[in-house]
Amino acid sequence: MTISIVIPVHNEVENINPLLNEIIAALNNFSDYEIIYINDGSRDDTLNVLKTAQKTSPNLRVFHHEKSCGQSAAIYTGIKAAKFSVIATLDGDGQNNPADIPNLYAQLQAQREINPKLAMIAGWRNQRHDSAWRLFSSKFANGIRSRLLGDATPDTGCGLKVFMRDAALQLPFFDHYHRFLPALMLRAGYQVVSIPVTHRARERGVSNYGTLDRLWVGISDIIGVMWLKTRMKLTEVSEIEP
């Protein structure tokens, strides 16, 4: 069992070491793994804490964006850098529980034996620990997205996902694309399954993303993804042997 863990962070200095320790503990039964942190132009001491952690964590790789490019760009940097065929992403704020990763990995491997077109297991925060406003705005946005895109994913905003790297590299990249990974996987001809995962209240730091900003930007993104769906043509290809 091998896996690459991708974590984008922006000004999360207080969460680096606690989350890193949890990830290492969760991956105890994997034969090999790597933990890829992408520091997305943090203005606090996040990068220095990551550099220090590298001295005692040989599986930790650190990438740095000189300027903040956004969560999607950071995730894409991690996917491109990953060396293993299976990738797990999770948010750097500690609200995703790394202990869920082995189960999502096992589900992906088991279901792919039956259905090779399955490329992603998406986390579903069915019991969230957020403010009432964040819960409302997320439910509202998920409802609109699901009706317009038909991605049958109850919680596309959950940062915890396990998926095949080669499938992810086939997806079109654009700013905010991480919120549409299930829909983009379906557009490319793959299949996605959602599984309930643990969600925790933020204990340290503050959110770097405003709900109103995400809501209004998401509308234009949804329109863009709808257009992409109309331009996709899936082909069945077979090689003719001489």
C-alpha cells in the first residue's frame, strides 16, 4: 500500500505539527507514503515550521508558492509532484480527520477491482461542525451545483478525497477547480463514490476563505463547468494488432 498525501496551506502555522503527527499515525500500516505540503504564499511562520518538521519527518516534502495562488493551484502543484499512483487530499486546518484516509483508500482499491472506471472516493461531511451560516451557505451552494452539474456528490467541498493520480492529471485545470473535482471526473468518463467521513471543529487559526466569496465565485465557475461538459467527447479506443 502506497499513497501520496497532498495538503495545501495558507497561514496555518498553528496546525502544521498537530496535523502532521496525525497523518503519520494514520499511515502506520502503509508500506510507503509521502506527505506533500504546499505552502501557498503564507505570510506567517508556516514555511519555517515546515522546514523544521522536515528534519525529523523523512517522508515530508515541502513546496512553496512565492505568492498565494489559491487552493486549487496548490493542490495541482501537489498532484503533479506526487510519485505514487493514489493521492489523498485534505485541508490543512485540521477539520478533516487523517484517520479516515485508510478506509477511503481501502474502499477505492476494493471497488476498483469490480469497477476499474471508479477513480475517486469523495469524503462526505454528513455531520459537520461549522457555524450555522457556513452550514447554510454550503448546503445552498451544494444544492445548486448538484442540480446544474448532476454530479450526484452530496459534499463536493470536502477537502478529504482519495483518487487516482493519472485520472486527476487528465482533468482541465482552472482557478477553483478543486471544488468541482467529482464533476470533472465524471466529465472525463470516470466514476465517483461518496463516503461519510469525520468532520471536526477548527481548534486553531482562522479560516482563509469567506463563504460569500466562495458562493458568488462559485456561480461563474458552475457556468464554466457546464460549458466544459458540453465540449467533452468520450471515445472508445482500441489498438489493432497486426
